[in-house]
Amino acid sequence: GDVADAASGAGDEALRVRKLNGDVALALCRREVEGMAVSTLRDRVLGALGAEDCEAKLVIGGRQLDDDEEAVELLIPSGKVLEVTAILQNLPKLDPSRPVVEQLDVVKRMLFCAVDSKHFEGAKVLRKLLSTDEPPIDAVIALDVLPRLVEFSAEARSPGLQFEAMWALTNVASGTAEHTGAVVAANAVPVMVAAVADGTEDVREQAVWALGNIAGDSAPFRDIVLQAGALAP
């Protein structure tokens, strides 16, 4: 079950996180849980286990908890302890002995994992890969990561990530009309226009470059850029 009677001597223990083998990874009282998001709880679990090179999914009754949920809202009244299961998985890591283009599945996992530093690493790897003389644009589009890069391009709180993602999209948009169309279809243009207005200097410059690539491809794409307000004062 998901709840257990609080063990004798556990004080006001309210939440208990176990590994899949049943070992207790972390136990917290209600006071410690108050104001704690699930993302913070996950980081506490990883710290307690010394597993910073892993990502953890926290599960209750088969449901994975969302990062922005408040842990205290999950607690159970009347002296019961909430049992949470932590599922650990090694963070995605590139094999330096193999070409990156053969490890695009690993790069995709970086972009979609729960660790911010891996998001930056994955975006930077893609940007570098797309900056080569023969960029594998088709392979990157087939990976279905352009919407994720657009999402990161709107992440003004992380200008480094925003810059890398925007640069990767710029490189995709500099290819054929089909490549440019894939960037437009990922709804990148409004995000780029917003970045021109609000981004850091590096991000603004990259957004202008990207919009230039898109607008210069064809009259329909130029109209999309203009309609998004690219020339607004």
C-alpha cells in the first residue's frame, strides 16, 4: 500500500521515500515537508543516496509526481506515513569514443531528463553538431526535439540554455526550405520575436539571426515573421 502506520519512535514522521528494493532513502516530518516542491524532495533523495549522477522519479501508487506539486499536499492526516517510491536511473551520458551523430538518442534523453545541467549540455551538443560543415539537420528534425528547443529558447531565467537552444534552431533554419519550415512549424517565430525584445545581448543577436534566416527563405515565411511583430517598435 501507499501508507503505513508511523513506526514507534518515528516522532512526527510524515513522509518516507524508499528505493525499489525497499530500503528507506529518506524520512521527513511534516514540518520539513511544508513549502517543499516535489523537485526539491527529489534533490533531497538524490543527496541522501549520494546519487547526484542519477535522476530520480518519485512515484505514489503508480503515478509519477510532477516537479511543481507541493509535497505537503500529498501528506496523509491521522498519524499515517506517506510511502513514496524512488526510481533511480543513470543520467544520460555521451560515449566519447563514438561520434555524437551515432548517439542522438542519448542527446534526446539529455534534453528531456529532469536535470537542468543536462538540458544545457544536450542543447550545446546539438548546436555544435549543427554548426559542422555537413550538419545532420534531417536527423535532428527526425529526433522530434525542435519543440523542446523552442521551449528552452523561451527560458529567459537560463540565458545560457536559451542561447544554445536558439543557436541550434538558427542552424536548422539555415538549411533547406523544408528545414526552415520545420522550425516555423515548431512555433519558434513568436519565441524568437519575444527574445529580440527581452533577451540578453547574445540571445537577442541570435534571435535576430534566426529570424533573418526564416524571413529570407520565402515570402510566406517572411510574412509569418512580420505578422509575429518582428518589426514592431
